[in-house]
Amino acid sequence: MQVYYTNNEQETEALGERFSAGLPGGAVVAMYGDLGAGKTAFVRGMARGMGLSCRVSSPTFTIVNEYLGDRELIHFDMYRLSGADELFEIGWEDYLNRGAVCAVEWSEKVQDAFFGDEIRVTIEKLGDTRRKITIEEGAAC
């Protein structure tokens, strides 16, 4: 387990960028945190760290955004889903089989969709802009 502290959105993005630079294809990043904690900012950084220059926005209404380039990042927002069954209905296993990095916001809503090898990123608000970001890897999460 690794714990980081950031003081603003730019630092949260920079941490996401460093985190994703060496991430292998097929990695699942299960993200946890309250509304406005910085999950999407972290994913913006992930995209940059993966060499993607696309505009990253929260897929709250579309459920999933795909960012394509030399590497592939699939960004899910589970806020509007009622459970893992709905995620499987939209093709979760097909996304996993593509070998892309999958970043999943609001993962607590779809816990049953994970297989124990996901990387867990928890972002806690410590103030208006200060965040505690905990990264746990693998089945020990």
C-alpha cells in the first residue's frame, strides 16, 4: 500500500500521470472517493501518463469513455448503475478482453465485477483541495 498527499487538482493529475506510466495493458484501476474527490482528475493524469492527448471528462451520463492512441484507456463511471449486473450488460468482459487499462469510478457500486487483481485507488478529501490518495495493488486490497 502506498499513500500520497496532494494539495491541488494539478498535483492529483501529476500523481495519476506517474502512476499510469508503467501500468500494463489489461490493468483494472478500481477508484473510490466521494463526489468531487478528484477521481476524474486522477484519470486525466493517467491518460497523459499513457501518452494519450485526448480530452478526458467524467462519463457520468455515458457510463464509459474510450481514449485511444498507442495505448488504450477505458474510463467507466458507475455512479448511475445499481450493481455489477448492469456493468456486465454493457459488455464489461468484452472491455476487459481488449487488454486496455480500465479506470472505474464509483467502484463500490460494482464490487462483484472485480476478480481480486484490481488496483484500488482511494481518494479522500482532507480539505477544499488537499487529498489523501491510497493505492493498493492486487488481491490484498
